[in-house]
Amino acid sequence: MASTPKTKPVAPKPAASTPSAPPAAAHSAPGEHILIASDDFAADPATVARTAGDTVVLRNPIRRTGAQITFYNEGYLKVTALEKGNAEAPFLLDLRFVDPVPKIERVIAMRWLTAAFGCGALAVLAAFLLRFDAFYTVALCALCVAALGTVGALYVGVYSSHEKIEFCTLHGRAAVLQLVANLGSIKKFHSFVPMLCHAIEEAAERIGADTSAYLRAEMREHYRLRGDGVLDNDECARGTGRILAQFDVQL
């Protein structure tokens, strides 16, 4: 570089032309970024999901909760949570990123149900003692207390005994749909699960062979769901961390 000015007195002209190289390099980075963000997965679900299909309403009368779920032919799911009769803001799920195999957790509140049985037995005993005048007053008080205890313990036991059906993202394992069914609603919830699993499998048929593009798209789906309030910051961070572990090379 030091010998160039000595052999070529007109070096200022080449020097003026050499800065053209950095702008070319600078343009390459944005072009690469646009390529990453412009694949088939980058479409906004709010604009792509247009053709509505079946709508299913799931209600849990005991907890007064539920969900109104609408299937879209483009492979999306619109979920509107129902809390105590009021509908919350709906959100859209891209079914390509959902695991078709749900996690099912059954909980039976045996302690409360056992307590209800014990209080019921005590109520029966108190009702029997009402036949004797010497125990009438005490038995009447015991009967009232035992009856209240039976009703209260039975309600808590039935309320606490439930079945939770949870759908997670495929690689991030973030819970994006949770359905809780209690006594009286479990059958309806069970009939819905095969419908959703079938819709997820159909949506997966639109996934291409580029695994890296799919993983990047699943990460963007986590960020979108965080923006919609479906995932909190910690769930989104854990999910994207699991996805990053799936890459063979560093991004």
C-alpha cells in the first residue's frame, strides 16, 4: 500500500473508486435478512386465515369457563376464551407449529371426596340419633353441620377434579392451548380432540423440506404469540431456546 503513491502519481482516482466496495458489502447483509424473513411462513395469520370452517363451542359449567374455536381451511385456528360467560379477545394459532399429540392430565381430589363421604356418614348417624329424645338437640346440630360439610366438600372435590388437555408447539414445547374439563363436560372435550389433531396433521402437509426455515418460522410464531398475550416473556424465552437447540449450525 505504501509503494502505490510512488509508482502511480494519479493514485487519488483509484482511491476515490475503492470506497465503492464497502457499500456493496453493506447491501449484502440487508438482502440476506430479507431472505430470511420472506419465506412462505412469514404470512400474517390475520390476513391469511379467510375461509372459516367448523366452529365448536366448549363449555365447562362447573367452572363457568370454555372456548369458542373456529377452524380455518388455510390451517389456522381461532380461539376465543370464555370466562364466566364473557368472551375475551380472540387469537389465531398457526397449526403448522402445533404438536398433534396433546398432553392430558387427570386430577382427582381424593381428599375432598373422602371428606365429603365422611361428612355424609356423620350426617346419616346424626339423623339416626334424632330418634332419641336425649340426643335430639345435639344430633340436630350435628346433622346441620355434617350436611353443610358434605355439600361443601363435595363441591370442592368435584371442582378440583378435572382433566386438562394441553397442546404445545412442536419444538418449543410452549403451551398455546389449554382446555380444562370437569364432570359433565369431559365427553364433549374428548370428542373435540380428534378434530383438532386431524386439522394439525393436515396443516403439517404444507410444511416444506427446509428444516431451518421451519425452525426460524416457529421462533417467529412464539414472538407473535407473545405479542398477542398468549405466551408470557418467560414461556417465549424457554420455547425459543429449545428451538435454537434444534439447529445443526449457529444462526
